[in-house]
Amino acid sequence: MIKQRICIVGDGLSGLMTAGVLSKVSGIEVTLIAKKGINIADKRTTAISDTNYKFINQNITTFRQKLFWPSKKIELFYETSKEKINFLNLNETNSNLMYVFENDKVKSKLLKEISKSKIKLIRKDLKNLGELKNYDLIILCIGGQSKIYNNITKIRPISKDYKEIAITGYVKHNYKTLNTSQFFLKEGPLAILPFSKNYFSFVWSVKKHFFENNSKKITNLLKNRITELIKSKQNITVSNIQSYPITLSLRRQYHLKNILILGEGLHTIHPVAGQGFNLVLRDIKKLKEIIKYYVSLGISLKNSYALDDFYNSRKPENTIMSLGVDFTHNFFKQNKYLDPFKEIIVKNIKNNETLKKFSKIISNRGLSL
Ligand SMILES: Cc1cc2nc3c(=O)[nH]c(=O)nc-3n(C[C@H](O)[C@H](O)[C@H](O)COP(=O)(O)OP(=O)(O)OC[C@H]3O[C@@H](n4cnc5c(N)ncnc54)[C@H](O)[C@@H]3O)c2cc1C
């Protein structure tokens, strides 16, 4: 049987993970096109759900668990003018709620595996989709901004500029116990994600003008704010500070003929709930199932309904989850008229066991209940 040829473009987490997962499907040959030079200057961490962690480990067999730091507890706090209300604690005794990994480490590991595997790695900056006409399926994982998408769809995505910046970085500390926490602060949400014994990362989403006004003293500002939040007397070290503009962009068209958009190009969402890459992993899982099915029937991917099937099965969840994250962001945004009501709501959430159960299921498995 002649192997079907799939070309994946982009060496971000989406492209590398898609290449790793699809290369295990029999009957296909995978090529990965990535820009010259290793792109691992991403000093962020990513939190993934337990189900997605299991999916990665079942599909990328050589991954060592050491790269993933488990969390059994997540705490949510809401800052009012007087206090910080701990309004939701999620616990899991028998399994883990989520895992955190360092983007650069996982990317280098995936790249190393790919260069040793049967995946063909081509180092170039793709300019023209015409160069890829010999492939049965083309998957573009080229981030949220590429102009190449204009050749695929003229339909404008659902989009919004939050006019916010996500400040990320690492903190070295000496605490014995530190849980994954999300603080809804007056400046914007700040997440703390432990990823090793003495390190946690943070993501603080703040207004653009706040970031610009404080950019020169940002390290000290972060140090003081974080020390105050975790009520520490010990010294902490803040490093690897990076900043990312925050936008919402949801594609309404996913593919043209045999060319599919995947990853940030399909859905870029607010980082407040750490759901972006979780959605990508669920997309990859579904895409693998669909490709496996068509290939097993001997149907050429080039002229099949595989990408229509993908669109129909993933678009509803991607849209609902992304807009849900947008709703969460809006709910916790400061508003002097609504804040007194929000205080009442968050104080009551604590005792709502159904809501706790529901939040855990949705963040673990998405809407595939
Ligand atoms: C601050 C922040 C925190 C986040 N935290 C979380 C989290 O905790 N949990 C979670 O699930 N998600 C999170 N996300 C989302 C997550 O980071 C992304 O979903 C993930 O990194 C996937 O990105 P990507 O690979 O699709 O795109 P990118 O990382 O943008 O990669 C695109 C790649 O394509 C390459 N490329 C572009 N054009 C070309 C071309 N023409 N030819 C060849 N190569 C090309 C680029 O060089 C790049 O390597 C977060 C996002 C942000 C901004």
C-alpha cells in the first residue's frame, strides 16, 4: 500500500505534538517543516489536564514523567478592597488534577525525538503553500498571526483585542507546600503554577497601560506582589520575565480542501483558565482518530471528507470553551457597580459541591463528557 503523505508546518507545541502523534499512525508518512534554528526561547510553562497528560504519554511513548509536575489541589482567590476570599478549592485524592511542564524543555525533547524518528524534518520558513502540492494533507501549526491564513480563508475570525498583556516568569523559593493557585487581583488575574520542588511559574494578565507604566520596575513589583500573596517572609527570586499581548481569535473556517489550520491559528484565547493548549490537544486527539479511520479504509485523505468531519466534531467545543473563558475573564474584571454583587456570589461558591464537580470535569475533559 502506498503511504499517504502528511505535511505539518510549524515547530511550536502544536506542530511538534501533532507530528509526534500522527507519526504513530500506520499507513502515513509525516514531514515537519520548521523555521531554521531551534525555537525554544519560550520561557513559559503550560498546565494540562489529567486526561490530556494521559493522551500525551500514551502517544509519545518516550516522554519521561519527570518533565511533568503534578497538582492535586487548585485554590482560587478573589481580591476585594478589604480581603482575599478563598472561594474555591479543588482537590483530587486518587489522581491528579493537572500537570505543568516547561515549554522549552518539552519542545526540545519533542524535537530530539522527531530528529531520531522516521519523521522527515525540513528546516525552512514556508512562504508559499504551492510548494506543498504533493502532500495528501497539510496541517498548518504556524501560530496566531501568519498571513498565510489569508490564502485559506477570507472569512474574518471572531476576534477581540483585550488590550492586556500576560506577564510570565519563574520564581525560585524554599516553601515546603505551595498549591497551584489563581488570584483574581484588582490589576488582573495572577496564576501560580508549581513545576518543580523549588520553582513555580506565574502568569499575570494586566492592562496594557499598567504594564507600560510599570515596565521599568516590573521585577520588584512582581516580587512584592507575589510575596504578599503567598504570605511569605522568605526571600524569592523572580526570573525569565516575558510578556505576551492577549487576544481572542476564533476561526470560523478550519480548512480549505486538504489544508487544515491547527493550534493557535485556529483558536487563540485568554490565558486566564489555562485552556488554549488543552483545546489543541483535544483537536489532535480527534484528528488522529479521523485520519486513522480514513486510512484504514484505504480512502485518500486528499479528496476525502476527513477535514469536514474534524470541523463538525471540534468546532462546537472549541467555540463554547473559548467563549466560556472569555466570560470568566469578564466576570472577574473590576467593575465598581458589579463588584459588590460579585463578592456575594464568590462567597457562596465555596459551598457549592455541584459546581466544584462540574468545574473539575469540564477542565479535565472539556465538553466530551
Ligand atoms: C501567557 C500564556 C500562557 C499560556 N498558558 C497555557 C496553559 O497553562 N495551558 C494551556 O493549555 N495553554 C496555555 N497557553 C496557550 C499555549 O501556549 C498555546 O496553545 C501553545 O503554545 C500552542 O501554540 P502553537 O504551537 O499553536 O503556536 P506558536 O507557539 O505560535 O508556534 C508557531 C510556530 O510556527 C512557526 N512558524 C510560523 N510561521 C512559519 C512558517 N511560515 N514556516 C515555518 N514555520 C513557521 C513559528 O516559528 C513557531 O515555532 C498559554 C498562552 C499564553 C500566551
